[in-house]
Amino acid sequence: MSDWKPKRFWKLASVAECEGGYTVELDGRPVKTPAKTLLVLPSRAMAEAVAVEWDAQEKEVDPRSMPFTRSANAAIDKVRVQHAEVAELLAAYGDSDLLCYRAVTPAELVARQSRLWDPALDWAAETLGVRLVTVDGLMHRAQPLEAQKKLTARVHALSDFQLAAFHDLVSLSGSLVLGFAAAMAWRDPDEIWRISRLDEIWQEEQWGPDEEAQALAEIKRQAFLHAKRFFDLSS
């Protein structure tokens, strides 16, 4: 029974307007989430992306090939019922943001962190209205309380669908600032992803690439890029 997979039973997946947004119908029957809630999506573009995934299924349904559907299910079944808790979890990254903890040596790494990470912190100061403090080493240093409050308010203001995407943008990058930077299109999302991996890239340059680590990094990169696309379709 553990190998059982749902079979394709429909001929056509289509987009339909519904109360609160848009939904996807399979031969006229609306799709529901795993928790049996109607799949109501915030934009037609997102509904079209979900419909394409359902239309692409062949004999058996493979959820792994349906990232927009899975993200939408998470927004409705998980984030919606615990929005405040998820927002608080992500806002906490601002107090220990990746970009704020700097190497002391070697000089080349120190310079690279400054060159790539300082512009992101400058962007946050200008766009988000918060100036985060950098620290030499890994010892935690609390960020200014006013900055934490501003960032927390911004996270809580995100919609359920935006927050579902934002969760991955932040947790995968390890940075609340880079999560906002990706969501608000500061730079190309692939560039932002590379900025978040500065330390790992440095290690690869020093010791050579590790195939297993690179494969895992590519999976995370694809998830980060998907989260950005999902965020953009969330309004």
C-alpha cells in the first residue's frame, strides 16, 4: 500500500474564478488541498501555473513535479492556520542575520564579505529603514530593538501565500535581509542566492568541490528560485 499513487482521472485542468480569487478545476471539479480545503489562489497567473502542473501529470500523479501546487497547499493548510508563529520564526532571523557575522581572517574572505554583503545591508537601510550592525566572529550580538520591530512588522504584514514563499527565501539563504531583497527584486534572484553562499563558495575554492555538497546546493538553489517565482505570483 505504501507504493500506491493516485491515478490521473481527468481530461482537462482549467482555471476558474471563485470567491476570494481563482481555483483550478479538473473536468469542472475544483481542486482541494490535502486538508480538504478549496484551493483558492490569489492570482490568475498562479492558478495558471498550478493548472499547468496538473495538466502535465500522466498516468500517475507525482507531487514532486508540482512545486506550485505544493507551495499553495502549504500556504493554505499550514501557514494560514499559524501565520503569526511562522512570521515570528522568520523575523527572528533578523537578530542573527547571516550578513552580520563576518570573518576576521583571511583578508581575502574579509574583503569579499564586505564587497558582497555590505551593499545588501545598505539596501536594507535605504529600503527597509533598518541599519543592522555587523560583528567580527560568530558571537551573537543583538540587533537594535527598533530595527527588529520594523522587520518583524514587515514579516507579519505578508499574506499567507507571500509568507509561504518568504519562508523558503529566508530559511534557504539564512538571511532575513536577503529574503526581503529577493522578494522585493533588489537584484536577480540567482545573484542573491550566490551572495548567500559566499562562505561555501570560498571553501570550495580553497579545498575543491564536493560533488554531494554541490548536488544538495543545486536542489536548494532551485527551491530558492521557485520561492521567488511563487512570491511574485502571490499578488
